[in-house]
Amino acid sequence: MAIEDLLARYEAGGGRLAASNAEGLPVPPALHTALLTCMDSRIDVFALFGMKLGEVHVLRNAGGVVTDDVIRSLTISQRKLQTRDVLLVQHAGCGLTTFTEDDFTEELAEETGMRPPWRTHAFRDPVVSVRRDMALLRRDPFLMPGTKIRGFVLDLEDFHLLEVHEDGGSRADAVA
């Protein structure tokens, strides 16, 4: 029923409102930034960063982790739509910390008779995950040289940000 509810909201004016909000906005994001975060429905990135429609490309997946598809999207975003910066935001208490890659793969294999061709990118510590994903992005040959990458862990209880640095450091409330 949830899909029907969403479609009813669309028909009740959602489509017209979306068209009105997008009217006149250029396709390249105004802040030349792409933001990668988790698909967790509690994260309202527009409210969190005071963003407006048309300012950034928002990419979301389970965990807000760097996958092949994220690299594909970021590469297109940079090379065809003029983004230059990447903001990576994972969060404390993420569902990807509640299982291991191997356990999940085995559960699926037992249930379906085959292993998935993709990885979950499950992790134990979001700080370590952000640090590794930042390093992965910095080394990717398809992203533009000089891409500015900053990574954070969001606490969903108080919505404070902890900045993560590749050198192992981190500091709370770093937004400068």
C-alpha cells in the first residue's frame, strides 16, 4: 500500500510541486558538490546542511559506502556536470554494522540457492569505513585530479558531525 500512497500524493499535487521547485534550475549543481550518504530514512540531507534543490548531487545507498556504482555516478557528475567536491557522510548505528559480509551472503545463499554477485560493504566502525572510502576515492583514476573530499560520521541521536581524516584523526562538529 505504501507505493499507492506515494502515487496518490503525487497525483494530489506532488508532481506539480516538484516541477515548480525545479523550474529554472540549471542541471549542474550550483555548489559543484556531490554528497554521498546512507539511505537511512531519518537523514534529511537538505535540512542537515541547509541545502536547496539544485545545489548538490545527492547519492544514497545502504551505508553511504563507495561502490562501483557510486564511482560511476561521481565520475559522470564530475566530468559531465561540473562537480568538483565530494562530501561523504556515514552514520553511527548504521544497519551495515549489524552483520558481516560473509554471514549475509551465506543467509542469501541458503535461502535462494546462490550467492549475490554484489557485496554489502558491511563494516564494524563507521569512522574506519569513512576513512577507507575517502582513501578509495582519492586513488580513483576516473575522478578529477584535485577533487576535494571530506568525510564525516553523523550521530543520529544528537545530529552532531564527527569529521574523519585519512591520517587517523577526527574531530567533532567540524564543518569549516
